Amino acid sequence: MTSPLHSTSSGVVTPRIVNADNHGKPVIVVHNLHKTYWLGQTPVHALRGISLEVSRGEFVAVMGPSGSGKSTFMNLIGCLDRPTQGDYWLDGKLVSRMSTQGLAIARNRLIGFVFQGFNLLSRASAMHNVELPMIYGGLTKEMRERRARQALQLVGLGARMDHLPSQLSGGQQQRVAIARSLVNSPSLLLADEPTGNLDSRTSIEVMAILQALNQQGLTIVLVTHEPDIAEYTSRRVTFRDGRLLRDEPVLNPRDAQAEWVALTPPDSVKTSKASKERNNSHASH
Ligand code: ADP
């Protein structure tokens, strides 16, 4: 069977990559969050009092029309900016009052980012791209390579570690970006329109990876304007005019893995099986 998410050669996915500790505890708590931008003398109220909690292990879609405050909200929970008013606890730490340097540390240690445009270095191999976030972590080259290999295997790219981004499909490039986001074992994965540049089949492939990681305990918050994509998550939060309009469970989430298998032509099933075997034999050396 073809699977976009492969475990390691032992069949066990190591918890060091997917941070699933403290399942059920809140990873995000925001209380009465406001953000006001100033255009000259004119205030722009981008967020007008957002309060919500995201428990560890949730998969949340953030939706809403353009200008509703989604990016502002993601910038705040991604520790890229500070609120004008209100508090934000990330993994139990009050990050809304941290200094710029404190925010940068929290961001690097606790959050993995996945972007619409993949943001890979075009001249670096998949392996090197995934190693990058660990460069400043004080790990030896050998440890970095081991973790990068593990993360790439986890997203089904064990056989393509030496490929440049240009030698990979869009879905595979996004998988490299997902692997890169995981190597520091983040408490939270923030994905900003991760399928925005992908066709619908490839979007399902990427959603299958995210669903599988979430099933292993990874907390994911994903911004999307596509209602179809939100159907693969388990909770839909809708913004309007800087306020929370709706916060509702996705009652019967779609199964991206099953849909992806159904869409995959039989010859790529064979190729995928062969690459999985290659993958496993590499990993066992
Ligand atoms: P969305 O991501 O849902 O499209 P945004 O968070 O980007 O919404 O924007 C919310 C509101 O804040 C919009 O009215 C937008 O024009 C305004 N805004 C966003 N960023 C800035 C900024 N840096 N300076 C001024 N206004 C901004």
C-alpha cells in the first residue's frame, strides 16, 4: 500500500521528532487578544478580543475572508509579533510579555513553520534543507544528519534525501518543508496555506502527511481559505472583522490518506513500494 507517511525502519516513529508529550494539555491559550496597527493617525483594529484554547493533539483550521485577521493571529501565535493588548501562553509560557529575544527563542524551540511557498533553499539538497534549523542548536553534524534523515523518512522521502528541490514534485517539496519544521520537536506546527500552491491531488497528499503527524500527537494550526482543506482537520475556527465568528468541531473529518491511495495510479503504487523498501534498507544500515 502506498503511504505518504513512512515510519522508521523499525516501524516505530520516534517521539523525539513528533512532540506528543502532555497530550490534552493546552498548547495555546489566548485571552482577549487585540492587535491594532496604525496607518499614520488611523488605527486599524486587526484583532478585537480573541480568546481561545488549543489543546495538545488538536488539528485546527483557521478560516475567514481576506482582511478578517487570520495572518495577524498567526503572527501572534507564531511569536513573530506581540499583541497590543491581551495575553498569550504557549506551552504554559506567557510569551505575550516576552522581549524580542525571548520571543525568538520561544519561536525556534516551540514552533515549526510550514509556508505556502515551501521556502526551501534551491541549491541545497532535501537533507541539507532539513538540517538547517538545527545549525544553531549545538548538535554535531552526525546528530543533525541522523535527525534530518529520521524526519525525511517520516514524511516518506527517505529515498530522496540527496535531491534538490527542483528535482522534487510540489508535494515532495512541501514534505521536505514539513520535515524541516519537525526537526526541533516543536510543540506546535503552524501551517500558513500549506496547500495554496498545490493542485488538488497534491493537496490531499500533503494533508495526508499532516493528518498522520497529528494522529501521532502533533498539534497543528493551519490557515486556509479553502473549505475542502478544513474538512481534513478536527476543528474549524472562523474569523470575521478581527473577531471569532465561529468555533466548531469538524464532525466527520475526511481521510486524506484513503483519498490519496484511491487517487494514486497503480504504477506509482509500485514505485512507492519499491522506494519504501529502498528506504527501509537504507535506514537499517
Ligand atoms: P487576513 O490574513 O485574514 O487576510 P490580516 O490579518 O492580514 O487578515 O489583516 C487584518 C486587517 O489588518 C486588515 O484590515 C489589514 O489591512 C490590516 N493589516 C494587516 N497588517 C497590517 C499592517 N502591518 N499595517 C496596517 N494594517 C495591517
